[in-house]
Amino acid sequence: MGKIVLRLDRVMADRKMSLKELSEAVGVSNVNLSKMKTGKISAIRFSTLVAICEALDCQPGDILEYERDAD
């Protein structure tokens, strides 16, 4: 079974936005955003995803990526 990979770090870098700036814009703690950025989460609320997309002016597909398992 494949997995979903978060590419939040890449989108933040493209937008030149720091973790602190995104945290303030989204209303999510630095710690939780850091876990998202490093992929150490198992779920994300749609409301959080909406807020991140609004703050970064992006689509969910810019942040979430499906990765197949190597056979």
C-alpha cells in the first residue's frame, strides 16, 4: 500500500514563508506545523488544510502527494 506524503516544506520554501509566519496566519502551533512539515502526522483536519492553502495561496494537491510502494 502506498502513502500520502506532505510537501508543506517545499510549498513554504516556494512562497518564502517561515514556519512562524505560517503558524500565525493559520492559527496552528509551531510544533504541530513542524510535525506536518516533517511528515510526522497521520491525519490533518480539512479546516487546517483549508487555512494552509489560503495562507500559501495553493491547492491541496500542491501539499499532498501520493507515493506508491516500490515493488
